[in-house]
Amino acid sequence: MARRRKRKSRRRQEGRRILEYVPQYSIESGEDKPVTAARKFIQAEGILPPALLLVKRNEHTTDRYFWAEKGLFGAQYVEENHFLFPSLRVLETAAQQPVVAAP
């Protein structure tokens, strides 16, 4: 029996494309829970929003968080609702403009 492909949400794909322009930080959670490790890292490094944090929980699992002016959010939520975040509106226009190669 053939397996059906999962439908990809256009809105989420657009959000993912916008998040590519946001600075990314990769960290390990260590003994802390992933969200606690992300908050401690933001506090220690003084990271300004917007930022994407990739927190490695173990060798198989990585949690993704988005640091916004309003707080820390799951990256999947932000992909689906990117229009709710003012800091991504500027990046949205950059993501929609076609890239022109210099001659």
C-alpha cells in the first residue's frame, strides 16, 4: 500500500524561510531542561531578540526556540504564526525580495 505524503503548510514554509535570516545559536542543555538551558544562555550571553536557539537535548533530539521581544517561544509556533512577531516583519520583506546576482 502506497504511503501518502503529508501536506506542507504554505504559511509554515513561509515562516521557516523567514527564520533562516535570524541569527542562530547552538547549545547543549546539559543537566537543565532545554527551555531552562536556553533561558540561562540568553541571560549569560545578553542575546538580543530576534534569535533562534537550537538546544541539543541528547544525541538524537534538538529543541528549537525563538527568542522574541515578548519572550521565548517554540520555533514551530513561530513558523506558523510569524505575522504576530513585529521583529520578523522586517525580515519578511527581505525574504520575499528575489536575490539578484551582481554582474
